[in-house]
Amino acid sequence: MNRIFAATSTWIANAAGRPAVFALAFAVVLLWSVAGPALGFSDTWQLIMNTVSSVVTFLMVFLIQNAQNRDSEAMHAKLDTLLAVLVAADNRYIGIERMTDREIEAIRARFGPKPCTDPEA
């Protein structure tokens, strides 16, 4: 079940980001807008679009979030692998994404950007 959901969510997330899908969504909104005067801007006319857009948005949030979470986990695994094999790397930072915000901020403060001392910069 997890593999099917992962494959489906990845496929849908990738498909949803394509220009053709945007054009299709735009065409649906345009058709709905044109149908407004013909249907007298009725409550049913508004309800149809509100319902469709709410359902699509609700489902897309979960599918795209799932795809992003998996992408992020894969990126962390790759970076952790690089840290593990580099001799000069500090292995304490493997899995840093699981630390608290306060712990991460302390690390960032230690290694954060240094003020520029070059007057020409």
C-alpha cells in the first residue's frame, strides 16, 4: 500500500506541475466563468466550483506533501552519507534535521555567516 501511494503521489505531484495541467485548470475556470451568465450566477453554479476546487485542493495538499517529505528524506540520507564518508566532516551533524529548533539555531550561530571585513566588497 505504501509503495502504491508513494508512486501515485509522485506521479500526481509531477503531473500537477506541468504547464498542460495549469492550462486545463485555467480552461475549467474559464468555462465556469462563461457559464455564470447562462446559469444566472445561481447558487448551484457557485457551489459546483467551490466544491470541486475544495476537494481538489484538499487531496493535492496531502499528495504534494507526501512527495515533498520523501524528497526531503532522500536528500537528508544523501547528505548524511556524504558526511559519514568525509574524513574532515563532523559526524555529530548527521541527522541534524531531527534536532530541536533551538539546537539547530545554536549550530547555525556557531557556523553562520561572518561579517565582511573587506572594505572593497
